[in-house]
Amino acid sequence: MKRSVLLAAIALLALATGAAAQTLTWDNVHINVTDPPKAAEWYAKHLGGTLVGAPGQATQAQFGSVVMVFLKGQEPQTSAGSLIDHLSFSYADVDSRLKEIEAGGGKVLTPAREIPGLFKLGFVEDPFGIKIEIVQDPELLGFHHVHLSVSNPATTLKWYHDMMGGEQAKLKGRLDGLRYGAIWLLAESNGGKVANPKGSIQYIGLRVADVRQTAAALQAKGVKFSTEPRALRNLWYAIAEDGDGSRFEMIQRAQ
């Protein structure tokens, strides 16, 4: 069978079975920094993650099932103002965590404050330029959400739901979002501003049951891919662009 015919058959099967909506959970976040090992150690020490690998060499920090992957960037970058504006981590005590982060070289952007009906929160910037929201949500401790900054939040969330599934819900009954496993994807309006094309948060990674099947279904819907499905040791992955031009990864890990 010719490759084009085979791909078309896979795409039709994927569409018929709803493969593109069978996302299992959140998998990773890829971040550009000038010193990946230093960033991984900082996230493990000050945000409570687990260093993946040997100290001084590891370039990943794990929070539950989610891995922060730090890539080598040539110059300092920031995340604020880019399509992927900031990350969020949840703790039992926001105030003490903010003090820990500041003592570790982070910068407090917004002191902790109580948001009625939501939770207590504050914003910081890590030593590498990534904006982080620190929240006090006892229902979900650890890695909490990724916040997109886009022109039309409702359209963006609908795009992800249509293409990658996820559970449509309101965080604390107030904020529209999608849940992949326990982790949230949220979006807010950027007020029509042009997004920074060099944001430090490179892309998010969502774990799927079958990368090739999911990619075929997305390609049949016109989604652009910067990296076609390929194998890497014990996993398969592919990288595509969402409706706003931000990249996202699909990853299939060996069971």
C-alpha cells in the first residue's frame, strides 16, 4: 500500500474513533534557559520538584507525573507577554513559598493576596525569566496549570477541546478551562497585543494513547506540524501548532 493511501486510511480511522480527543494526561513543559542544569536544580530545590538525573548535569525536574524539561537558550528570555505566559504551582502555604522563592533568587512580582471565591495567590519570576503563579489550592497541590495569553480565550480553549479533548470545566466554578488529568489549561485575553515570539516557555506536552493516530487525525483537520511523529528511545512524539501559533507536543510513552 502506498504511503499516501496508508496515511489517509489512518486519518479516517482516527477521525472515526475520535482518537484526537483521547488525550490521557499532561506530560511535560519545555522551557528555554541559558543554564539548564542550574534551572533544573532551582526548580527542584525551591519549588519542591524532584531532580531527574545527577546534580550538575540533570536538565529536568519532575512534579508528580509532569516533567519540566529545560533546553539550552542562547540569551535570557522571559515568558510574560508570550503566548504561553506563565506556569502555576500550588502549595499549602503561599506566603512561606514566596519567601522561599525570594530567598532563592526569585523576584516577587505580586505579593500574596486572597481572591474571593478562588484562592490565595501571588506571582513571581524565577532567576531565568519565567513568570510563575503561586497558588494555595488544597484540592490540587504541586503543578497546577499553564496559562495562555491570547486574543480570544474562548476560541483557544474550544480549539484545544476540539483537537485534543480534555475535560471542559470551570476552576472553582469561576474560570473557564480544560483539565488534562488533574492539571488545568487556562487562557486569558492579551488585549490584542502582539505576542512575544521568543517566550521562554517553548511548548506544552500532552500524553496521548497513539501519537501517529492522533497526528493523522489532526493533519486531516489542517493542523500544522513542525515535527512529524517519530520514535525516540522508548517513546513516540510529534510537535504541532495550535490555532494561535503556539507549539504543543503529543507524546506516547511505553506502558
